[in-house]
Amino acid sequence: MMGNVWEWMESPHNSSYFPSANRRRRGGSYYPYVPNDALSLSSSYSSYYGSPDDETFLAGFRVASVPEPATLLLFGLGGLMLRRKR
């Protein structure tokens, strides 16, 4: 998945496993982090870490949708009703 902006990972980055405010960025873009390095264009590339307060035009976020519990309940009830009809 090329062309994504780098995005912050939720888990902290700390090689000693102690709490840290630093986070890792992962992802790629058409602007390589390391010049002439195709690896930095891949979505699994993860080399930069720092504070989530850092700003750059290369870092972004991904909008995700998480279904509400009520939605899952309605799907379950609908499935039960279909099963009862048969």
C-alpha cells in the first residue's frame, strides 16, 4: 500500500520497555524518508520515532470505523428472526 502518509503507532516506543511518551511512525509516502530507499515507501516501514506532538506535512492519520455495540446487537437479532422464520 504505497502512497500513505506516515502515521503514528499507538504503542509507545522504548527499547527498555519502560513507559515513554515517544511513539513510532510507520507507513510510507511518495517522499522517501531515506533518499533513494524504496523500503521507506512501503506501508510496513517503521524507522522514525519521536513525540506525537511533532508536526510535518508527511505524517497523517487514518480514519477508522468501529461499529457500535448496538449495531452488532441489531445484526444478531436480525439473524435470530431469520432463523425463526424457517
